[in-house]
Amino acid sequence: MLAIGIFAPYGTDHDRNIAFCHDTDVYHIVLGVTGIAGEDTDGIPSTDALKGLVSKYAAAGITLAALTPDRIRQEAFSDPDTQKEEVKIFGELIQNMGEAGIPYVHLYLNVDRLSSDAERDQLWSGLIEVYNQLTRIAETAGVRISTHHFHVPDRLLWNYETMSRLLNEVDSPANGVTFCQGKSQMAGDDLVRDILNYGDQIFMFHIRDVVTQVAGDIPPEVEKRLADIGYLEVAFGTGEVDMVGSIRALKQINYQGQIYPEHYPSIAGDSAAGLAWTIGYIRALDQAIEG
């Protein structure tokens, strides 16, 4: 069976997070850096604060698998002073995580729009320099950086081509991808092919279903949301994502990480209820698919 992990449904209410994990039989969790006790002026949780959280969850049989920090500012890829600041902040976080025994940084890059391919070329060398520095720190700390890309061409990292380029140019065991079904689908990528190609470079896996086209009449608020962002989150198995093929591909590469429900519809306005339904769907899908 593939393991399931969750993003903390109750934020920094750790007792409720633990209760939810026990009730849904899930034993890996990701926390956001913001709001963790012991932050200093840079917003970096102290080693002691992180150790305390690791111990609290571990006492309940749950692994604190990753932290989600703020995004790296895009200016870090073009401005030397900003790069120095960002590497210092993220480097300190990674070192503290390593000392606390938290294995993954769940990282989103900034999603500022690019004006041209020329701007991408100008920023790319800075991106590589930042990742070279951070992966060296991560290797020493025993932490791995799992990066999530966007899905439209006017962003720096937006599809399989750009993400695999980053992985190839920063060839480090600490450099990997958070594979997001939704973003990959909307980027026009071939999900099954890409999972097989990434192989053990997939550190985390986001399961998600979306639609980009809706037939027939739809409520005005849904029509507006579709026009504003270009897609809708839908119940798993009802959208455009190849759920069966993706899970089968994960089994083919012997994926050892967790599957994380990322975006999913609420039930009667309750996101935790939607998460619980989603966990059940994942288990049923996993059991139905042979490796």
C-alpha cells in the first residue's frame, strides 16, 4: 500500500491534527513554518521548537515529514544582496530541520510573471546558483528539497521541461520534485510518462483532480471562478486527471514517499470532511490498482 500524508488540517492546533490523523489512520504530516513557536526575527523556527514538535507528533505515532516555508523571492535570482539574504534564511531553516530530524522542505517558488523568454534566461543562472548553495547545505543537514512548479508558461518553473532542467543542472540527492497532478495536467504534461521519467526524483506527490472545461449551464459564481483562474477543483475521479494511470506509475517506480491530498472540495463547507473523504478515495484507488 502507498502511504498517505496530509497538510495539517488544523494549522498549529497540533492536538486536533493528531486526533484527525488517528481517526483517518494517517501517520505523516506537513506543517507550515509560519506560526511555529520559537520563531526569531527572520521567521525561522529554532531547533528546540522543531524538536518539540517532532517529539509531540512522534509520541502519537506520527512523523513530521516536512515543513512548508514562505516562497523564495524571485529577486534572489537576479539581485546578489537578496540572494544572500534568502540563502541565509533558507539555509538556517534547513540546518535546524536537519538537527530536529525533519526530512523534507516542501518548497514553492515565487510565481511572479515573466515578461519574456529573455527574462527567464536571465533569471535561470541565479536560480541554479541558489539551488546549488541550498542543496549543499541540505546534503550536509540530511534534508531534501522538494520543489513544486506552477502550470503556465510565463512563470520560471511551470512544467516537466523546466522542472527536469533544474533537476539535471543541480544534480544533487537533495534536489527533487513535488509532483503535482493538477499543475502537471494544466501544464499539458503527460503525467504517466513524467512520473516514470522522474523516478526516485519524486520526493512528494500531490494528488488532485481538476477540470478546465465544463459543458452545459453552470452557476454564475462557478463560471466566474473558471474564468478567473482557468480551472475548478473537483472530487477525485470526476475530473481530467488520469488517477488510475498516475497511481499505477507510482507503483512501477516503487515510490517510497507519501501521497498528499492537496486541493479538494469541501463537504458542506467543511474542508476537513472533504479531506477525510479524499483519504478514503485514495485508499480505495490504491487497493484497486495492481502494481
